[in-house]
Amino acid sequence: LNTRNKLFIDSVLASNECNSFFVHNEYLLFTTLSQNLYFIPLFHIFDPNDKLETSKKLLGENSSVRVLERGSRLVSVVPFDVRVVLQMPRGNLETIAPRALVLSTIRNYLNNNEYLAAFLLARKNRIDLNIICDHSIENFLVHVNDFILQVNDPAHINLFISSLSENNICKTTFPNPFIENKIENTKNNQQNQSNNNNNNKVNTICTALRNELEKIDHKKYLLSILTTFVKNNPPQYESTLELIKSLLDSNKNDEKWNLVDEALKYIIVLSDVDKLYKIALGMYDFQLAILVAQKSHKDPKEYIPFLEKLRKMETNYCYYSIDIYLLRFEKALKNLSLCGDNCFNDCLDLIRKYRLYAKGVELYEQYFISAKNTDRVSICFEQLNLIYAEYANYLQNEGRSEEAALLYLRSNKFEEALNCAKSANNWQLVMSIASGKLKEKLGLDGVQDIANEMIETMKNLARFNDAIQIAQIYCSNQPIIKFNLLLDASAWFDALHFAEYSNLNELIESKLKLTVYETYEVQIETIQEKLTLYEKYSNRLPIVRANKAATIQMGGPLLQFIDDETTSNFSRSSRQTGKSRTSTSSRRSNKSRNSKKRLKEREGGPHEEEFLVTTMKSMIPVEKQLVDTHELLKILVYFNYFNEAKELQNLYNKLIQLIDNSAMNLQFSENAIAAEEALSAQMEGEELGTIVTPEMIQQQAKAILSAVIPQSKKITKLVSNYDWKLSILNN
């Protein structure tokens, strides 16, 4: 330190305004004219691998600073201690304990497993007591016994447990830059991070402390043990009360009541007394519930008559009443089911009221298994079937017909099961029930009628393969049914083969050939309509897009392209605060209404482009349509409809070429529409969240337009590459 208040460390300038300094056993301390006290760890100064070149590096992240009164000077620093003596401007001496020295001293104590000294110093200087375990959790867990024996005082241990939190303060509040080995620092941080990533630090420490406290002296540390239960996440109130209950059962009278009274008073301070009362009641212990209630502010007129009423009940019914009071319905059902057969109807009512079907099935299945080889087996079986039926009825009302059918089967209600299986359109289950459980009741004709019914159902659902499978199994003596199904499925060659195999040659000319030609006519008419409409929309689409682009580039009124609802919201929000006041639910309903309007958009309307794109995309053939067309072409050629097949192929090919040629325009419009929807969302305030002005909208729209053009990749095909054409029909 020279006469100009410059402090040098070797040749490095540490400060140009230093007025005093002192060397501690671990730090260099110096004060400055700008009323700061700096702490620089000595290992940072003398580390041969860390060359100091600038004062900025010297006073970097490894240093600590404390603000002082202007003009304060260092007089002395007590070695191996936390006290620093300062001379104030008025001449008086003051002693302070800087946090940097306190934390370093606590860490030294913890490294030496001196837990009492670390605890007292942390408590005296109001340091978070989590530092005791967070400094090294693994080491603390190994030396939990030493911690208890050194601290000894139950009040101090209670204070430590109560202060526990999941947060690792050695990584957040009090990071440790003052240790001698930086590699060790890194290892400790990684270790602490891995230990705390489990998010169960508090539970782990509470469990370890509780185990050791019980071994050392469970009576002396009773309150500390109770604290570990309450501090657990979630709090183990029931374990706490069980411990108090064990005291009631095991100790002598005088000692028992003193310990119980002290424990209850303490635990009520830490917990919600109403919650404790309900938990005690839920343990079915009236004595414990009364003791807890007496320590609270409850009026005896509130709980004494209720508890007396419960005492007079039969045991299981008493437990049931308590569970209903505590809203523990599954436990209530279990206790009510133990009250005997007279209460079974009450069990059914409880199951229906609180939808305890799964629990009811579980309980009564156990009772049925336990009753085997006894006189009660028939009663239990009947009760179980009734619960199955109730559960099935509930599932049926909820629209889960397939599950309901399975439960009706278990309850031997086969007709109800059949109806539910029909509702679920599960023909395998329907026919299994009809030809199995109900075969005798329905007879062969009844089973055949149900098979015919399911064939019609599958046809209506366009599940032709399922319908054909039913006909093949149950209508083998009626080949005409399968033949008609093959025609409905457009399985032309399968129908041809089946007719020839079944000696139904007359149907080939009278029905198959006629159906094929009718299908050809329908296809020609449909393709021609699509071709005309697609060509019209394809020509209109670039005009609509060009009009929008011109409007945006010229700074025209873009609002004409936005939803009417969005525009009104924008105007209203501009008049108010600039933010959208429209609720989320109203925006959703508006979007739903607008999406329906777009399906019937007029020419020149704000959503004409979106309407055109949606309609054009709906006319693009999928691979299934290409496969069907390919099969139709083959059967036309087979029946010598060569010219018709050629006409169909050429017309369909013309439609596909038109669609593929419009790929670029269609994709560009899709991208532009997506960008405009994002702009509309900003206008509603969903993304922007600030004042929305027409100028901002115009700028955003121009940015969207410029961004869409280069992002449009060249797409030359919209239709699948499936080879659907017949080469023999090419010109």
C-alpha cells in the first residue's frame, strides 16, 4: 500500500483507493475510500495455476464485498475467527462479523464434523441452518449420530429439522468460492446437485435423524421424532398420532399423561388441529380423538355427542359412519360390506352414489373366493353378479358398451350382453354370444337372423370385409348374400371368381356386368364434375392471391382480409387499452363459427382463398381411390368394355395432371393462409399482448408476404405415385 492509496499484490494493482488492509489466515481484507470492505481468498492470490494480471480479475467472482460507513478503517482481524475490528470516522471502535468469514468458519467446522460449533455460529448469525446438511449431504448422513450427540439439546434439533427445505442453499444462497481446491469445489457442487436432484432431501434427512433419535433416547427426543414426521413431505400425521397412541398404551399412568400431554401440545402448534382431529378419528381411536380435540379450541358440544353416538354403533358400522364423515368412500364401502348381508342393499346404494364399481367388484370377488367350499358361496356369487350388473349398466350409460357387454356376461345376463355388443358394433362378440350362450334360446333361425342383422350393420359402416366374413361363416348355404357383398365392396374379380366357383354364372351377366357398367358411368360423371370444378378453382386461386399481395404491397386496407369478429375485437381493444378484451371462450366460439362460414364462402369474400384451398384439397385422390379405379379398369377390359375403360383412364389422368400442375399455387396459398392466421391471432392479442395499430398490422403483413415466397418449396406432385393406369389403354 503506497502513499497514494494504491494497493498492489505483487505487481498487480488490487485497488487505487485503499485506505487499510489486513491479512487473515484465509483472506486478504482491505477497505476503500468508496466505503467497501473486500475479502479476497488467499488461495486465489497464491495459486500458481492462476496468474493474476488485472485488478478486475482479482476482484472477480471469487471475491466478496461488504458496504461500510464512509471513512472506516481496519484495525484488526482475529485469526481463525469471524470478528473484524473497525475504527469508525468518529474515532470509536466497532466489531463486526462479516458473512464471508462466518460462512468460511462454518464450512471449516463442518469439514471437521464439529456440528455444535457450526450450529451455534449459524444460529447466532442468522445463517440458514440448511448449510449444515447441504455442505455435504453424504457426509452428514454418515455422521448423523455425531450431530445428535454434539447438539444434544432437543430444542436445537427441533429448530434444525423445522428449517429443512429442498433447496440446496450451498448452490443458491451461499455458493462456496472460498475453498482451497477448485477441483474439490467442482466435485462438491456436482455431488450436491446429484443428491438434490431427487427432490427428497428433507425426507431422507428426517428418516435418518428419526432412526438415530429412536436408538439414542426416544423419550428425551420425543418431540424431535414427532417433528421429523410433521416435516416429512407429505407430512406423516398418522404416524405422528400412532406414536402418541403407543405412548398411551405402553407407559405408566403418571409418566404416560405427561409425555402425551407434552407431545399433543407440541404437535398441535406445528399442525392444523382440525386435520389432526380428523386423522385421529380416521384411526378409529376415540380416546385419541378426544385428547386432540381437548387441546384445540373446539367446543365440546360439537364433538362429544357425535363421538358418543359413534360409540353406541356396531363396530364395522361405526367405522363406516366415520369414513362417510371423512369422505373416505372406498373404506366406507369395505366397512359397510363387513356389516352382514342385511346391509348389502346399502352397499349397492353407496356404490351407485359414489361410482365405487371397481372397488365393489374387488371386494366381493375376494368374498366369493373366500366363501368357496362353504355355505355362503351361493349368496356371495349372487351378490357379485348384482354388482357386475350395476357396473355394466353404468358403463352402458357412459357409452362404453363393449366393456358393459363383458360384465353382463360375467353376471350371466346374456341378452343384455348381446344388446351391448350390438351397440359396440363388435360382430365377433355378438355372434359368439348368439351362437354360444343364447344358442338354445334363439335356435338356428334366431342365430341366422342376428347374423343377417350384423351383415347389414357392417355394410352400413362400410366394413365390407367384416360383412363378407360373417356371410362366409353363417350364410354358407346362401351364396347370393356373399356375392352381393362382394359387389358392394367393389371386389369385382373376387365376385367373378366366387360366382364361377358357386355355379352362379347367370349372375355374372345379369348382375356383375351390369353393376360394373353402372359404376363406370357414375365414375365418368363424378370425374367430369371434379375436373370442371377443380379447373375453375385452380384458375381463380392465383387471382385471389395476387389481389391480396397487391393490397399488402400498396399499403391497402388489409383488415378486409381478416375475420369480421377479429376486426371488431381489434377496434374495440384500440378504443379501450390496446389489448384484446375478448375472452378465450368467445374467441373459440368465434373461430368455430368462422370455420363453418368458410365452407360456403362467396367470391371476393375475405376467406375465399381458404375456401378454394380446402375444396381443392378435398378433390385430390387418395391411394385407395387410385386402387379402386385400377380394379375398375381391369374388370372393364375383362368384359370387353375397352373403349369405356380407355375413356375412364384418359379422363382420370387429365384430372390428376391438372391437380399436379396446380401444386405450386396450392402450396403457396396454404403457407400464406397459415401466415395470415398468425397475424389474426396477433390482432386478437393472443401473441402480441400490446397495443395493436393498423400500421403495425401492415408492417407485419408485408413481412409475412416476403417470408412466404422463398419458403415455398417446389412440389410437382400432389397425387400418390401408385401405378394405377393400364398400359394397354395408352394411346
